[in-house]
Amino acid sequence: MAQQVKILKKLLVKGFNVSPEALEILSSLDEGRLDHVFELISKVDKAVIEPQDLLPLLKKETRPQIERKPYEIPTRVDDIVVLKAPRELGVKGTVDEFINIIRDRFEFLKSILIRKSSVDPIPIADLKASTRRNGDNILIIGMVMEKRVFRDFSIRMSLDDETGSIPVIFKKGSRYWDRADKVPIDSVLAVKGTFINGRIYAESFRVPDLDGNLVKPGSAEGKAVLISDTHMGSRYFNEKSFNMFIKWLNSDLASDVSYLIICGDLVDGVGVYPNQEDELRIADVYKQFNLAASFLERIPKDIKILYIPGNHEPVRQAEPQPVIPSEYLDELLEVRPDLVSLPNPSMIGIGDVKILLYHGRSLNAIFKHIPGLQPIRPETVVEAMIWMLRLRHLAPIYGEHPLSPEEKDWLLIDDIPHILHTGHIHVYGVGKYKGVNLVNSGTFENETPYIKSLGIEVTVGKVPVVNLKNLEIEIKNFA
């Protein structure tokens, strides 16, 4: 406290005031570094010194500028293995590319359903061409292209495979009606039913889903802290909570924390939505990354930091998203040269533990199209994440947000993780499904007017901490 008072007096003599966060940074410097910063601080053209004003000064007096090569996605960093990361992204935007990505999705999900079926599916074209199939009990596998509920509450789906399309009817009161009501468009289903006059009257169906025995136990040393949606640069960024979080990371209580995983929206970005400028404290994305760097610099150096982008980062919106461009990432690498930047989504391995990282933008569509998930709260966030696993795709509903038709579908859940970590929705949720631990890490941004208009109650400063030895999850509250 005495050191902070001394610093505050020195700044007042020079004609400056200082925010509590910037004062905390200054008080952590030794006398030599502090004196040098005071020599440089007179060049700051502001009445109140903020953390983002200090970072350039700290760079000047501590380290020479380094020429950096373009950032390359690593395959391994110490004990972290990058198991899956979209690389060489780029498309021409042709119709064929979009057709191929849908086929890639369909063929993979169809192969899962065939493996789980006791009989072979009949191609839709063969079924419709036959005049002798009326009354037969058959199996088809198709993608839901259309779905309607009629006045009698029967559900009609239009299912497509590579050969054609056919209507499938689920009658109200039938055993599978409730489940069919929840299935969103673009799902791939295996449907059993009776074929009558060009339609199938469904008796049962299944989605690709997980097998209960797919996820083998995994363990690793240390603990991993999972966060997302800090939105630094926003007027609503809760610096007080984030400072409490960093103080905890520096305490003996967090001495067993080895990893910090940031699942997107570290900064608030610029021009992400209409009139966002009214909600920005820092309207320059470079300065937002300066601010983020000033916080990351204070995290203990023995904690490895991993970072994927979200929809607020200055990178393409279409998923999969590449790593943050070097012009912004360099701000973070200056203070944390060991930071691991990965695309969205990515899969990492720590010991025997697989962690699938996805920012979670598709959760908006899942909440919109699957009945029973509103209002958004911790339990329904978990249920929405379960639907990703059931449908074996991170963005199961096509067209609700930009998806890039790359050579392969990077959002398929083809390798089952021990932990699925998402963010985006600003409501934390923790649960488990068939051996997979589900974590949505909430936010460090207070309620914004936009979030309030959606009726979402944000959960600020709730931080999941995963014990990698046994995959038990504890929630720390820094609100």
C-alpha cells in the first residue's frame, strides 16, 4: 500500500491520475524499471493512465523489438500436442465446394449410422422406383432438409440421400414423436418405418450420437483453467473480476494450475455488430490487444496459455477460423512468447486427455431451433452442447452463421474428446454426456444492452477449473 501511495504522488506531481488497474501494474515493478517508466510516461497524452497506456512503455524499456516470422500453428509445445487444427484454409466460393462439404458431412455421419444398424439402408431412389414395396418395413438414412408440424401435430420431414428425397411422417402420440420434435434441420437420421404410397410412416429413428464406450479414460498432471469472452475493450469488460482472477492465479491457491485455455472473444473487436462503437471503451482493436497483453503479462510464466479466436476477433467470421493474424497476435507474443495460438475449432492433447476447443457460435442456432432449450441458463447450455455430440457436429444447423466449404468438414466431431470447451453464449454450464465433460466458460463481460435484449442472464466471473488427473471440475467465482 505504501508503494502505491508513493507512485500515486509521483504521478500527481507530473499531472497524471491513474486507474486502479494501471496502479497495480506499476506497483509490481522494481525500483529500476519504475524509474525508467516514469521517464517515459510524460509522453502519454492523457490525464488518466490506463493499463493499455503502460504496455508500450514497458516494451520500450524492457525488450528490443523483434522481427517475427508469420506465426505457424505448432504440432507440439512441450507437453501439449495439437491433435487437430484446420490448416491451409481458403476457398474459391464455387457451388461445387458447398456441395462437397455437405457430402463430406453426410458420408461420415451415414457411416456411423450404418455401423449401428442391423440392416442395410435402402437408397431412396430405389425405394421410390419399386412398386412392390408398399407396406414393407424398411430403413433409410437421410439428411433432414425440411421439417413441418401440421394441424394434427404430426411431424413431416423431408429426408434426402445421394439418390433422392422422401417424406417421413411422425404421428402425434407415437413413441418417437417427442424426440422427432427436437431434431433440427440438417441432422442425419437413420429412420425405420413403413413405406406407403411414396411416404415413410416412422416407427423409430436414431441420430449418429456417441457410443458410451468410445471415450477411454484419460489423465494428465496439473489443472487447466477454462475461460472465454473477456471482451477486453468493451465498456462492460469487468476488470475488477478479471483482476481478482489474475490475483488468484498468482496465489498459492492456484499453484497447481498448469494451463489457461482462452476459448475466443479475448477482445471485443470493432464493427462486429451495428452501433458497437457506443459500447466500446477502446475503439482501436490494436489497443484492445495492448490491453489484453497487459493482463496476460501478469499471469505466472509457468502457466501455459492457449488461445483460439471467436466471432469478435479480427479474423474471418466463417468457420473454421484461422489463427489470429500476426499483426495483432504479436502484441500478445511480446509479453508471452510461449503463447499457443490455434484456429477455431482445434483439438489438443495433454497427457491422455483430449480437449476439443470451439468458440460456440452455433449455440445461437441450436437454442433457436431445438424446442425446450429456452430460456438460456446453465442447464440448457449443457443440453445444447449435448446436441452437438448427439449430431456429431459442432455446427449441426447449416446456414445460421458463416461456414466455409473447405476441402474437409473441420467441424465434424470425428474424434471424441474427454472435454468439450465452448463459450460465446455468456452463460456458464458444466455437465457430462456419455463420458465427455462439457464446459461452457461464461464471460468476464457484464450485461450489455444487446445481451439484455435477448433476455440472457450472464454469468460473470465463474471460472471452471479442471483437475486433469481425474477430470473433476470446480467452479471458482470471481464476480
